[in-house]
Amino acid sequence: MEEKKNRSTFSGKIGFVLAAAGASVGLGNIWRFPYLAAKYGGGVFLLIYILLAVTFGYTMIVAESAIGRMTRKSPVGAFKSFGNKKWLSAGGWLNAIIPVLIVPYYSVIGGWVIKYLVEYIKGNGRTIATDNYFNEFISDGVSTEICFVIFSVITLLVIYAGVKNGIERVSKFMMPMLIILSVVIMIYSVTRPGAIDGVRYLLVPHFDNFSWMSVVAAMGQMFYSLSIAMGILITFGSYMKKDTAIEDSTTNVEIFDTAIAIMAGLMIIPAVFAFSGGDPDTLKAGPSLMFITIPKVFENMGLGSMVGILFFLLVLFAALTSSIALTESAVSTFEDEFGWGRKKSAFACGFIMLILGSLSCLGYGPFKGVKILGMQFLDFFDFATNSVMMPVAALLTSLLVSRVIGIDRIEEEIKCGEGKFRRKAVFVIMIKYLCPVFAIIILLSSVANAFGWISM
């Protein structure tokens, strides 16, 4: 296929890996992974997650990156490059719409992180740790809106700067900082009195904790964590140079993402174990873990304010790298499909972020009584994208590769230059048979759980 002229590219493998890892390492790792691991068996959940990451995750990252580089287009154009069937067009648009819907509510949560970071810097750690602080904060529409706008502006400024000068440059700074902060907080956490029980709970598999829901939850987390089926990897693949090895880059992203998730678990689970006297139920608070439970933990630790600053700075970096990747995918679609320049595309994306993000902000305040399917705006957008649209997008991507493009063409793209395809057997089995099945399982179980038909 003809390469689009003047399309931006990453400078090389490091640029792509750090940007893709930045897309993957976000709130899903720092916040979602620890409470799911605690809820679904600790070490058993971790083992299942790793197995899925090196099979399902590997396959989808390779497939989406190859599609992007092969076509040099964002998701809509990439899917349409392989035919004019309606389901191909639908698959492309689905991949394109998902980040447009995710980034506004994701930026709202990013704004919450900014608020907590500022309060810790101001020395208000004790105030943050009080029982009603978080609920009072999110019900105040003005404060949440200001924090949301600040986070959104930071994201858009990086996007406006472009692929090399914006995304790649920021990723090269933030990702090493993420590692350093993670290691510092992890060491501090695991050395607290009583924390070793939490370390064992996370790292040692106890198969009596195994359940089918451990598998389903791990599948959902891997989906969320690795940025699969969001259009991001197709977009970033389109910026990848031909001499960048896709499989090697994928392996690096897998390692980076899984390592940060494990470190996040070691930051949070041992600390909460020490705080709660070994009660794992304290960890199962779900979304409130980061904004209610963790501040209480920090308040009961030595150097709690300093740890709070470092922790929320880490979370802010993670949130920003993912938000930047989501926004770039949306901006790239506007550029490719409507022929707009980067400035106009960034402004359009910013306008959508402002409207939809404001709904999510105000959904816990002035619009608290307005619900969709019984959910607040933020919860609804999260459900629609993560539980419905992303599994469908993954299913359509699997069908595109296995039924339309063909394994041979994908292999040719992967082996371009010095590239290797060492895990071809895994890729073939997964993309043809297991990825579609897994996507359907995630879709059905997530929808059933949302409507209370099953309990997760």
C-alpha cells in the first residue's frame, strides 16, 4: 500500500515503545489492577493476568500495530483499506469513537488526581483522609470542573506539539520518572510493619482462591491495561518506521506494562494490609481505593505527606501518558478523515472533551439526579466503552486479520526489515480462535454484571 506523504513518525523503536507503554500504563495499572488483584485471589489473579498478557495481549498489540504500519492510516482509514464492506467501516469507526468517549471522563479522574496532589503539596494530607472529603469534593461542580479543565489543557498542549516534539518527548521524560517513583514508593510500602503478608498475598498463587470470575476479571483488566481495541495502537503503528521490529517492541510494551502493574500492586496491597491488620476486604473498595482508602493509609504512615506527594505525582504522570495517547488517536482520525490540520483537530477534540467531560464532572454534583441506565454520566461512559464497545472492536479486529487481511500479509509486515515472528504459533491460534471467544466472554460477562444478572 502507498505510504501517506508527510505522515509523522516516531524517531525509532524507543519512541514507539515509550509512547505505547505510556498509553498502556495509566489508571488501569496504578488504581484498577491492585483492587482487582485483591478481590480476585491475589497471586492467582496475577498469574492469570500474565498468561493472558503474553497470549491475548501480545496478539492484539501485534495485530493492531501491524495494521497501522501497513496502511499508514488511523483506524477508520486502516479498516477501509481492506474493502468496502459495511462491517469494516463500522469496525474502523468503532475504534475511532472509543477514545473520543473515553478521554473526557478519563480527564475528569485526572483532574481529581491533580486536586489530591495539590492538597498534599499544601500539607493537607489529614484533611484528605477524612471520611467525607472525596464525596464532598466531587459533588462540588466548580472545583471538579476547574481541575478537569487543567488536566485537559495539559493533554491538548502536548498533542498540539505533535508526535516527535509532543508525545515522544513527553513519554521519554514521564516513563522513566514513572519507574523511579514506582520503585521508591514500592520499597517504602513493602518495608512497613505487617506489609509482608500483603506481598505474599499478591505474589504467591493460592489456587483455593481461584474462580471463573478471576479469569473474567483478569481478561477485562488486560484489555483495559494494554490499550487494546481503542484505536491507539493502530494510530501509533501508523507512526512506526518500517525498520522498527513489531514483535520486539510488543515484548517491551508487555514487560513494561506488567512490571508497572506488579509494582502498583506492591505499592498499594502491602501498605493497606499493614494499615488494616491483614484484612483484604479493605482493598476491595473498588474505585474508592485510590481517593478514600489510600489517603487514610498514608495518614497512618511515617512520612505520609511526602509519600502522598510522590504517589499522586506518579498517578498524574500515568494518567497523562494514557490521556495523551487517547487524544492523539482521536486527533489523528480527524486529520485523516476530515482533512483537517493538527491545530483544528486538536481544538475539535478539546471541544468534545469539554462537553462530555463536563457532564461527567457535574454528574456527581448538579446533575446527580440525571442517570442513564441507572448510571451517572462517568459510569455510563466507562460502561459503554470498556464493557461494550472495546470487546466488539477487538472481535472485529480479530476477524479483519484472520478473515480479510490473512496471516501471511501480517507476517510479511511483522518481518519487515530485521523483524522476527517468534511467537507465530501463539498469534495464529489466538487471532483465529481464542481472541474472538475471549472478546465475546468479556462483552457478555461485563454487560451481565452491569445489569446485576451476575455478580463480579
